[in-house]
Amino acid sequence: MDPELRAALAIRSVVDLTTFGRITGRPHRIEIWFAFHESTFFMLSGGGTHSDWVKNIIADSAVILHVDDLEVAANARLIRAIDEADLARHLVFEKYNPGYAGDLTEWRMRSVPIAVEPAM
């Protein structure tokens, strides 16, 4: 991974993610919590598959990650494998739960895990 991107990630609590509208094709940008492991960004959708950004990923896996001034083309997918889903939930929960004002335990379990991998 690009050293500039890795350095930027180390100090970020959120990233921006652009998906493309499943009907319009227009960009849809959100700010979202993430955890980074090896070369994969893990995110959790509290709205499950009902969230527009998740519906967009289901229709078109091409996304753009925005980290500071960097834009990284990537591919996103719903995580279906139980072990990878557990890893995603664990990493995101551990990153945010200690400093969050409420308990994220229920959110962790009901959220849909998403993997975002930078295009090579």
C-alpha cells in the first residue's frame, strides 16, 4: 500500500466513501467509520442492506475512498464469510467502542459488514 495513504489512515477516525447510484449512476459520498487490516478497509452498515450506500455497492462494486486529499479507486463487497464478518465487526467495534458515548454491542451484531479493497 502507498506509504502516504498508510500514514494518513493512522491518524483518521473516519474516511469518506463514494458509491455510485444504482439508478442514476451519480456519485453518493458518505463519511463513515472504518477499521483497516492488511489491505482491506472494513465498515459496518447500521442500516443493513437498506442503506442507500450498501444498495449502491450491491449494484456496482466500484467505489472511491477519500482520505485527506487522496482519492483511491476501490472495490466494495458485502462480507458473507462468517470468519471475515467476525473480524470486521471485531476490528470496527474495538476501534470505536472505548471512546463512543454509548454501548455499541447491539450495533456491532446487527450491522452488515462491508469490505473495501483498493484496486491494484
